[in-house]
Amino acid sequence: MDVIWHNPALTIDDLKPLGVNTMGDHLGIEWTELGPDFIRARMPVDHRTQQPYGLLHGGASVALAETLGSVGAAMSVDTARFIAVGVEINANHIRSVRSGFVTATASPLHRGASTHVWEIRIVDERGKLVCISRITVAILKKQAIE
């Protein structure tokens, strides 16, 4: 299997600084694994990520999904020349979770020159599907936003 990362030597430790002082940091998102064509992280189900009924908030699941899809897209392009920004995301919430951790795995469905589409599967600690999400990411030249 071919490595999709722009830097083939990319490691989990390289991703950690990306989350400092971000929503991912606030939600407790932790990078856990980087494969040749996927990225994985986990998020606690606690007071930061629960809704008033004590269940995992759907918005927290979407924030987790967008974090993985956007970072995955960004790491597969030349970040000296391009940035990756989400333009559309959807999510189907399949199962509730009250505590513990959920784990998300993102992998690309399409990696074009100007757009990427990534699928993110979020599972509970038993491996049961909690949420399935898909994000479309625009790949923009850095100069276009500066």
C-alpha cells in the first residue's frame, strides 16, 4: 500500500503540535495512530463532550471528524504551498455513548488537486459504530488566504 502523506516519514509526534490551543485540545482529542492511508485519534466522552442527557454530543463527534479529515487532507499535500479547509461535512449518529472514549479513523475517498473527500468512522470502546461522517476539504494555495 502506498503512503499518501506528503512527508512519508510523518509520525504521530509530528501531529501533536497541530492541536495545541485548538478546539481539539479543548475536547481532549489525542492522536493515536498513523497508517499509510489513514489517521486515527480518540476523544473522551466526559463533561466537555456530553450533551445535557449525559450522551456524547453530536457536535463533538462532528468536531472530531472535521479535525481528522482536515488534518489528514493537510498532511497529504505540500503544506509549504497549500492549506486544507473544510467546506462541507455531514454525519449520521448511529449509537449513543455515555462514557469512556470514542475512536475515529479517517481515510480518503478522493484526493484531487483542489478537493479531497474523507470518510471518518467513529466507534466506541467495543468497536461499535457510533457515527459515520464525510467531509469535503478544499485545497487552497497559501497565497490565496494571506
